[in-house]
Amino acid sequence: MKKQIKISNNEIKQLLRIESFEFPKYSTQIINLANQNAQGTRPKVVGQMTELIQEFSGQSIEEWEKWYLEKHPDAIEKAIKKITEMVENFKTVINQIDNDMISNWVKDLVIIKTFIGLKFQEAILIKTANIFNTTYRLSSREDESRGIDGYIGDLPVSIKPETYKSKKSLSENINVKFIYYEKVKDGIKIDINEIM
């Protein structure tokens, strides 16, 4: 008979006799977010932890701390500085967040970003048609069932993410030209080489 046992993080700390810190509610979420933005615990700041822990030959948390700090004497202070600066940025902006700003943020997420996320294929068709100085149209349901997302002039095209290129040989057989896209921080990059 199989028996599964769960060991909580707190119990792991107790079993290994590791100090536990108490944090006020929500504080770790704020610190985590600040760290993500500041990149305070990235490998270039604190070292590649998965490699370091494998190099470490000691047994106790005290040995680990001493060993780590000998290898990376400034890492903890650098991480603290980066995260503290970002928390200060948060403190500055938090008082500016009011009901109007929250309302705009929710509308931007639920209405605008959802619409853009669902309709960006049409934007790709429009932009590509403009480049070729021609018309575009979205596909019909029948076209969609054949892998056609739209037309540039009379040319049927399929719009796929850049990652599709590596899977192309394994996937369905779509006998049309492809426009590839990649979502980037500030929009979409498109590759129209196949239809040039």
C-alpha cells in the first residue's frame, strides 16, 4: 500500500533546526514584487544558487552561511540595497493609487488588453496589408478549419507564434504561407519573410 506524506516548509525548518522569521501579512508579497522588479537575487548579484549548493560540502545552516559569505561577501548587502530602493519606489507611488487609478487599471486589463490579446491577428493582417499596399480580410470559419487565419490581398496566410517554426514539421499540414509573431514587452514583432 502506497502512503504519501507531506512535510510543510515550516516542518522542514523545524526538522533541520533552521530559524524561522515572522513577517506581517502581505509584507512578503511586497518584498517579492520589489525583488522581481529590482532583480536583487539574480545570479549576477547573489551567485547561481543551484550550482553553489552542489559545491557546498558542509552539513549545517551555519556552515552554509559561512561558506556562502566567503564566496560572495557583498551579495547579501547588494541584494538588500536593490530591494530596499524598489520598496522606497513603491512607498512613493502607493499614495498616488486611488479609486480612479484602480478603475483605469481594471478597465485596461479586462477590456483593452483582453481585446488586444484576442484581436491582435487582425492588427497583424492590417499592418502586413499596408506594407504590401493591398487589402486584407479575416478568414471564414471554413478557412479557419483549413488553418487559414486571413488573407493579404488574395494570398491566404496562417498567423503563428515564432515558437511554431520548431514544431512545424511535427504539426498539422497547413498549405499556406506563414506570418510569425512574437509578443514583446511593448507590442508584437512580426516575421513576414515567407510572403515576401
